[in-house]
Amino acid sequence: MAPPGVRLVQKVSSTRAFARLAPHVIPAMDRAVHRLTRGKVLLSAQMLPGVILTARGARSGLERRTPLACMPEEATGTWLLVGSNFGRPGHPAWTANLLARPEAVINWRGTDIPVTARLLKSAERDAAWAAALAFWPPYAAYQARIDREIRLFRLERRP
């Protein structure tokens, strides 16, 4: 059972109001604090583990840095990224970037790690989705209010 503070954050993050506000506020705060602390602190990671994803733009080819919640998969040394977009209708831009150019870099706990992203499908996606829901139940509310299937990516270390 989650501690009371976490349950409150889960409840708030499941709301439509949060979905409207959070995409404008949380990433900007995360980028600023991450930069000021030289990669040592990611504010949103105080509730959920987080990474800074650096991926090339699907069309522009320019590097894009996006703070994201992640689900570390410690048994395999991989990370799961959930393209929930806070339960808003469109896929987040970073998912299109990974589909077009799967080689990326994440900053995990202050260390840059080269990764390859893989979109999960079928049974593998189903298993990852169940694990993501157990990890952060608000993902169910996000999926319930949109028509698209939320994209899930597994990030694997590159040599």
C-alpha cells in the first residue's frame, strides 16, 4: 500500500485539471532544477523515478531533452517509458521521436546512458502495461479518457 502522500498525488494526477496544467509546469521545472543541480536532482523523481531523455527530433533531427517518469526494470537493467501525455488525446512528441530514431541517451541518477528504445507490442506490451499500472495506478485513468492506445517503450543500454 502506498503512503498517504503518494496516494494523494496519485489521486490529483488522475484529474483532467492536472492533465491540462502538468505538461506546461512539470517539465519546465524539471529541466531547470536538473540543469541547476548539474544532473543531480529531478524534482518529479521525488514521487516517481525519472530520466531526462535526449532524443533527436523525428523531423528536425535536433536534440530534444525531455524529463520523463520512468519505471526502472532492475532485473533486466532496462527502463519502461509510458507515453501517457497525462491522459491527453495526442501522443507525446517524444514518442514520435523514438519511433523515428530509436537511439537516444537518458540521464539516470546523474549519469548519461546510451539506449535504444523499442516500442512494445502484443503480449510483451500487455505484460509491461500490467506492471506499469501496478507501479503507478493513475495510468489507468489516463487510458480510460482517451481513444488512442498509450505507447510503451523499453529502453535497453547500448554498448
